[in-house]
Amino acid sequence: MIMKIMGFDIEVDINKDKTNILVIDDHKLFGSFCYDLNRKDTEKIVFIDNDKLVNIKDIIIFNDILSFNFNDKTIITKLYNKLSKSIISNVEIDNELKKYFMKISNVLYDEIEYYNVDIDLNEEIDLVKYFKLAGIEFDNKYNNLIDKFIDILEIYSELYDQTMIFINVLSYFSNEEIREILKYITYKKISVLFLENSYNRSVYFENKYVIDDDFYDYIIHDDKS
């Protein structure tokens, strides 16, 4: 995945097999870029994958991980749909569930007989409705921020498998924690770009791109630390 920025020669490679960071030193330019990124401005920012334009709406932008809610409606809907497809594709589990649902239906039929009215009972299994009834959701309680961040990476890589861009998050973490995060990203082969207003840490990024205060863009090849 390549990100191109209007007015700059640099091509930011958001590689699944590498750790990637873009540093924009100028505060005004950084703010303008983040604004354009969030409003999905395709005239100023373009994403290309295998020589094909990528819909910028398919890029996931994280502005605030502190108040991030895993049980947002869109995430839960994605989880339910994925669980439903997974169950249906597994014949053994699907049949097992149908057997239990039939037992529940039989109990309900016995209760319905006591009422002298016609009552319809839908025997079709709607797994998504059942997930809602069961209250299936993510545990949203964390003792520390790095565990929450790792879970964000895990959940989004499993449910969406799309490129993620995190804005100004590295200042929340120690060098050791950043190394742990990068190790996880590399292991899972997740397409992630860290977008920072400044970065002077000793932690190594394989792809480090900089747009300095003079609007000069370049790549830094650091030695691992």
C-alpha cells in the first residue's frame, strides 16, 4: 500500500511486512494533513495498492485511542456477521446449534398450547438476533493502555483486515512498550502507519518518512536499537 501526498515527492509505503512511521514536523502542515485525512480528501491524499486506487474510506483512521469504545455499533455488527458466517460454514457446530434451538422451540410450543389464540413461532435461526439477545460484546475494561492498544490491533486486523493509521499515539507509550507494539504488528503482519507530529525516540522503524519544518521530505534509514 502506497500513500501519496499532493505537493510532495515522497511515497509512503505502508508495508504489512515492515514497521512504518510518517513524521510531519510543521504543526500547521500536520494539522492540515490530519484534517484532510479524516475528511477523506482524495484530491490531496491518494492510496494505491498493486497499481490500483484504494478507496480512502477503506482506510481506518484512529484519532483517539483513550476513549475508544470496542462495543461501537459498527464493530459489534461486524463481529456478529463474522461469527454468523463462521458458524454456518462449520456443519458440525451449525447442526449442534439447530438441535438446541429445536429443543427451545418445543418448550415454547408446549407453553403456547395453554393459550386459546393463534400464535406464530418462527423456527428459523437468526444468529445475529441471538448474539444480541445473549449480549455478546467485547470486554472494554483495561488496567493499562498498551493492552487496550494491542486489542485494537487484534480486533481490527481480524474483523476488517484493512490499513490502519494512528495519529499521535506513540507519546502515550514508553520505548519498551513501542517495541512490544511493533513486534506484535510485525508478527501479525498488520498494515499500520503511525502518523506523528514529532518523533525523537530511539525505537527503530523500518520505514521512517519525514516532512521537516522546511517542507523537505525524505526517508531515514536508522540502525536498529
